[in-house]
Amino acid sequence: MTAKTFHRTLLAGTIAGLFAAASMADSADLSARYTDANGDMVADIPTDASQWADPDTLVFAYTPVEDPAVYAGVWADFLEHLEVATGKRVQFFPVQSNSAQLEALRAGRLHVAGFNTGSTPIAVNCGGFRPFTIMAAEDGSFGYEMEIITYPDSGIEGIEDLAGRQLAFTAPTSNSGFRAPSALLRSEYGLVADEDFETAFSGSHDNSILGVINKDYDAAAIANSVGHRMLARGVIDEGDYEIIYTSETFPTTAYGTAHNLHPELQEAIQQAFFIYDWEGTALEAEFANSGEAQFIPITYEERWSVIRTIAEANGVTYDCD
């Protein structure tokens, strides 16, 4: 068994233990602002047609990254496709943080979005987010791994060596950038944040990777899909950092809509994702770097089960109101 296989098996065992220890989240997590009559754990579309939103301009936001301007170009062709499919003008909203993205959704200023893995439950429960798709490879496989990285010759060769050193997380809402590594370090290695090691929050996976390379941080917990894309764009080079841990596979960014958009508009948006032709687009060029080539349908109830369990193991609650 390789070290990477062992680490994946170890975290798989950790997650299994978390399932046994934590009660699964249910629709009780959903803010009282919303209803869930069918029990699918996401907000229902309002039954009162007077509450439906049908804006002339749809606002789209991708999960926060180090340089949002880069992703405005990456998504440009898709957003033109979305305009044709919906008959609406579509505007790219370059969010700077997970909290800004969530607040825009709650305030009704954000209509279509991609929320990162860890933020998706918050967006669902507190913002009425209705996820329906994720990116996948040609064969339908999907997801990413959490990695803990360090710079060459840091003296950190394994997880145990993090004791007394600094580990960068991205944001408290991030799965791979905070919740999964926190659960792992505490349950399997007895390492408690700010007791056994120093913590920092970088704001994004890009920042964490660059921070490690520049030796601003001793180590960082990241989503490896971000590293793959940065490498392919030439932002970083092979050998700039070393991987000391790789997890099991987690679901990646969830794409969905605000719950109160007109039902026919929500349907048109969903179809636009599923029929989009990636070939020759900037979206293909960017996300092929992490093995993604299509949008596939998902349900939050099924695909985010392990993420909800990790959140519960970390004591996460949703005080939305």
C-alpha cells in the first residue's frame, strides 16, 4: 500500500467513524425563511407566484478565487450561452469572499452561482440555494482531494511534524480548506488548532498555495484541483511544494439557483448547464486541468452527505436568522 493510498484509507475510516458519532443533518437545518415540503433538504420554490423573481439581468458568481478577473474570462462564453438560453442579460459578479457571496444570495442580488464544497450547506440552509449540478469528467467521475502541502526542505515530512508549526486554512466555511483537515488532525493525530499548531486563514486556496511557496506559511490545507489549474496556467511550477497528505475524494463546487426564481427560469438555467458544449471554450481550457469536461445532475441530499457529517463533527450549526 502506498503512502497516498494509506492516507486515503485512513480518512475514509475517519469519515466512517464520524458517521457513527454524528447524527445526520436534516431539513431542521433549513432557515425558517424557507419550506421543504418534499424533504429533499433544499428550499422549495414558493407556491405563491407573487413571490417569484424574474429579473431582466441574471447575476452569476463563481466561488471566490485569488484573481476573480481571470474567471470572468473563463466563464464569458458560458454566460453568453446562458443569455441565449434564458433570454436574459447575464452579469458576472466577482466575489471576494464566501461571506460576500452568501450575503448577495440572501439579499436577492445573486441568482445563479457556484458555491465551494464547504459553503454549499450554508448557502442551502441560510440562503435558499438550490444546487443541481457539479462538474465531472467525461466518464462521469467527479470530485477533488484535500491535500496538506509544505515547501521543500521545510522539515515537515508527515502530519506529526505539524506540531509547533503553522498551518494555513482558507476560510472557516471551506471543506478541504478547514473542516476536513480539522476533523482529521483532531481525531486521528490528536492535533488541536491553536494548541498544538499555529493557524492562519489565507482567504482562498490560491493564496494558501502561494503562501506556502513563498514560505509565508509552513504548510497549508488545500483543494488539489486548484493546484492543478494553477500549475497548468503556469502560475506555479512542479516541485514548488510537496504533498504530505492526500484525502479521499470529495464533491466539488455546486452550481445552482436562488430558490425564488420563476420556475420556468430555473428550468431554463438548468437545461443551459446540461446542454452546454465545452469544446474549444475557455471553460474547457481551464477546468480540463482538473479533469472536468461536463455538467452532471446531482442532489444535495445525496452528494453532500459526507460534507454535512464533517461539518457536524466540527460542531457547525446554522444560525441563519
